[in-house]
Amino acid sequence: MHDMTLRDLIGHRRLTTLLARAIERESLPPTLLFAGPSGVGKWAVARATAQTVNCLDPVKTDLRQGSGGQAAGDLAVDACGKCRSCDRVARGVHVDVMMLEPDERASIKIDLVREVLAKTGYRPFEGRKRVVLIREADTLEPQSQNALLKSLEEPPPGTMFILTTSVPGVLLPTVRSRCMRLRFGRLTSAEVASALVRDHDYSDVDARGAAPLAGGSLGQALALIDNDLSMFRELAMGLLQHTAGRADSQSRVQAASALHSGGGSSKKERTREDVAIVLRMMASMLRDLEAINSGADRAVLANPLLTGDLENLARAYSGDRARVAFGAVDRALTALERNAGTKVVTEWLAVQM
Ligand SMILES: [Zn+2]
């Protein structure tokens, strides 16, 4: 993926605006921790920030453009994206912008950390700022984190650090407490869809199909989009069909087992993420059921492949029922995000539906 300037990034407008303003005022804290779900663009924002602080020809831009209603003149600084410095950051060869990323064994070795820290002892060579970017900082071995402590506490002149992580709790408390934390939220489905189309060349139809299943993570959407989702779709539809007929609790609990255990001969439990995908599909089908029941045009359905099945279910989910069931799915998803067990969650949901 090519690098993007702050204005090109999709989502996180509040945070990118905050960063741009701080860069402009030269008040950006020298140690930042970008925390938030994986696949939402923390690393892209970190790189764009490094680009902006070192750009030779920074531009003024309205970062809020497109999200509407910002007064004229409310501009913030951003990288030009074209100068020699921007180009080098984009290609990962800027001598003053150092990137530490986990190796194939998902760890950042102490030797690499020491190497980078040794370089921070000198003034920046060609840039205005030396920026050390650490991706998935939770993969730093404890030894490496300890090696970083002194630099985080008192960054060498002209040097700043940006750490990104989806599990800030795994970092040593001493590392966490030395960084100013920015919390990244999930992207909206619309943001995920537009990133899929604009930056990854997917069709509008494919993007709109995958985005609502991805839990606000572009990374998750990319992992999903080329997969065959028919199995998940069948599981979701299966549970809706089973619960439509007012089956008793015991048979519902049995139906839920198709969701949480792999089924068939494999005794393997499905992962939390897989179960979440099924639940997001159910949510999307329940929305469609509501649409059908309110007489909406079939062209607006999110699951056009299932129009026939959905029409057959519409009566069972009339009145308030689709909306109530949607609320239950939503609560189940929240519980999964908070690490509740898949068995407990799906059985609860099957009884609630
Ligand atoms: Zn530039």
C-alpha cells in the first residue's frame, strides 16, 4: 500500500486534526502511544505524522473536509506528499524516520531496538525531526521495553517516538505511563467500504458486502473479502430459521452449538472472530427483514443473494421482533468483544431471539 498524507486517510478525523494542529503549534508530545483495534489504520496515521513533521514543503489543508460544516480558515498543516522527504518516508528509506516492526515470529528483537536507540544519540541527519515508529509495540520483548524506558522518559533532542498497539495492556506499565495515549476507535462500515474501493480496487458491491462484517477494521475486511463466506452465511441464516418457529429453549441451545463448535467431526471451537462474523451477518439479515416488513424496495437489501429466504422469514420477524432480535445480536457482539466465551454467548443469544 502506498503511503498517505493525513488528509488522504480515511476515518479518525478527530485524531488526525488533533495531530496536525499540534504539529503546527510545535506542541506534539515527543512520546505517543496509538492504541486501538487492529486493522483500523494506526500505523498509517503514525507514518503520515512522521511525514508531516519532516515535510520540506508542508501544505495547509482542511482535514475536516468531507465530514462537513467546518468554518473556512480552520486549516491545519499536512505533508505535501511530493517532496524528497515525503517520498523517502513513503519508501521507508528516510534516514531520520526509523521503523521497528515485528519479525515473522511476531517479535521485535532487542538488537534492533539498541541499534535504533544508538542512532538517536546524534542530531537528525536530513530531517527536521527524528521519528522512531514502533509497530505493534506489544511485541517488544520486556527486555526491549526496558531498554526503551530512558529514551521515552527523556527523548533525545529532536527525537520523537510513536508506538502503536491493539493491546496496550500488554505493555509494561512503565512504558505506558511515559507515553501520551491516543485512542483509536473502529471505522464505520462506510469508511471500511470506501477504503476497500479507493485503496484496494474492490468493486462497490464487494466492498459493501464485506464492510459490515468486519467490525470496523479494514484489516479484518481485507482478510474476509476474498474468502468464501457461504458457510458463515448459512450458519447465520440457519439460526434465524431455527428460532423463527418459536422452538423451545433446549432445541435453541442445540442449534447454537453449530455456531460455537466447529461442527462435523472436528471438535474444534470456532474462534471468537469467526463467531462475530456470523453474528454480524445475522444483524445485517435482521436489518433486511425489517426493511422487507416495512415494504422497502428489494434493491436496498444488504443481502440480495438471500432475498427468497428472507421473504420466507419476514412474517415470523414482523412487528417488533426483528428489532428486538437485532438488539440481542448487538449485545452478544459486545459480550464477545469483552472476551465472553463463544458458547455462553451463542446459547444466550439463541434463547433470546
Ligand atoms: Zn513533503
